[in-house]
Amino acid sequence: MQKINFNAGPAQLPPEVLHEAAQSVKQYKKTGMSVLELPHRGKEFLEILEESKTLVKKLCGIGHEYEVLWLQGGGRMQFCMIPMNFLLAGKNAGYIDSGHWSHEAAEYAMYYGNAQILASSQDSNYSRLPDWPQIPSDLAYLHVTTNNTICGTQWHSIPKTEVPLIADMSSDIFSAKTDYSRYPVFYAAVQKNLGAAGLALVVIRKDMLGKTPVILPPMLSYSMQAHENSILNTANVFGVYVSLLMLRWIDARGIDAIEKENIRKAALLYETIDNSTSFKAHVTEKAHRSLMNVCFTAVTTEVEQSFLAMCEKNNITGVKGHRSVGGLRVSLYNAVTYGQVEELVDLMKSV
């Protein structure tokens, strides 16, 4: 029996995507080869690559002014590449510290230049979003993490800023309507809403590429990666293919419908937690709560262990909180259905 997977990533994938990916592992179309065997500069993969880029632009409502890159190394590699490419000598970068990964992004940037944390909610154990600060007008860029997987907060709207806004959207990309044109650069590790682990999607407005120093090694240069169509080295062919299947799945459903379903799922789970005597939400400020990652605790260790045992018995996995904070966490990415959340809620009510 297939488990209900509430893991924060690698996350649950839709059955249709899993089926098509499995079939393609046996044979891709009528090539006589597995998708795992396709040459990364061959016709078939170049078609996969181009369709994926077209769908990203369609879903984001952006055009030819942006480059779409598929890069290996995940989110942490982007923590490095962003300051390498955009934090030039004599400039400062600003970071909004709203959770574990935003804090880590700032720490990585400090290896390469003057990166400042302009606002932080670390003092509250990231149980809320920080107050939005005054943004210095001379920043090279401002970095924000739109959704915080470990603590369960999310920016549902971000104030306008005059400096280039760079966003880590790893855990909420394509989960709701967003004006992507506000961001000269945005990126996402794909293993949450967009495919299998091992890739990052990076979308960059072309005028930003001119800011990349020529002294960078080609592999670490966004400009060179764009010039080489993301295949400067052997591409993660299977990873891009699974992301293409996810993009098709998202496109077929539509962002409006996906957003409505995500709001319904989160509302059901938060209402259950708020009305429970066994569980307590980590984020009490409702406007700051994530639609993607619902973090909460049990009233006692015994209740937590009992609940986790019940989940395992009922084929539900991924509910244990991140190792750094403990507690409980339910990730409600696009592939998770409302019915699956109802099954979890029924268990919670029986505790």
C-alpha cells in the first residue's frame, strides 16, 4: 500500500507523475532507451529542456527577458552562487532572517562579501516573521526566503523595494498566485513542489547576468550557465525530466485551483490543531502561518510518541519535526490531497 507522505522533502509526487516517470525509465517514448540513458546533448533531452523552460515562463507569467536554468547542487549551492555572482566589491547585500534556511543563506554570503541581516525573528525561535525593516537603497540585492519549512512561517506578501529582490522559493513555488516579475532572481530546490532531489531551478532576469564577474569559474557563473543552456557539464537528465512532468501536472490543474486547494488543506489542519487539547501550533500569529509546512507540538512527549506510532500503523509518514527543532510537522505540498489531510486529522482527533 502506498504511504501518505507528509515529508518536507523529498516530498510526495502525484501518482500520474510517478507512473509516467517509471514507464520512461523502462523506455523513453519509442527511442529504445531509458530516460536514464538519454545523452544530455541529444535531441530528446534538448526537447525536454526547452519544454521545461517554456512551462516555467508560462506558469510564472514572464517572458524572454528571463533565463531559466536547471543547476545541480541544490539550494545550498545557490546560497554560494548568489553572492559570488551579485555581491560585488564595495557593495553590501541585505538578508531577511525568517528561519533556518534564510539564516544559513546569510551565513554563506558572509564568506564572499559584506552581507547584513537587516531583520530577524530568531529571538522568538522563528515562531513569527520579523518586522519588515527599512531597506538601504544602495544594496546589491535583498534576499528573502518566501516560506520557512522548519518553523512553518510564510511571507504571503512582500513589501515593494527599490533594490533587486532575490527570493528562495524552494518550498512554495507554484503553490499560489505570485507576481514573479517582481524578482530579478528567484530559485527553488526542486524536491518539494517541483520534482526529485538533485536540482535547483534558477530564474534570472537577463540584465542581472551582466553583473556576474568574469573571474568566476564557468560552473559557478550564472552568465556562463545561461550561455551553455544549463549543460555546461553533464546535466541531471532524469531530474529535469521529472520536473517537466511536475510542470505539466501543475499547468494542467492551474495555479488558481492549486492555491484554493492548498488554502483548504491548511485551514483544515490548523483548525484541528487550534481546537485540540493534545496539540499546539508553533506559529500563533495566523497571518504568518505557512500553507506548505504546518509545525506543531504535542502537549507531552508521551502524546507525541503515541501519535507517531498511530501514524506509522496507518501508513502515514513524514510527520516528525525537523531534527534541529523536534516536535511535529506536516508538509502540504501540491501533490498532497485534501483527502489525505482528512485522514491525518481523523487520527489527531482520536489522540
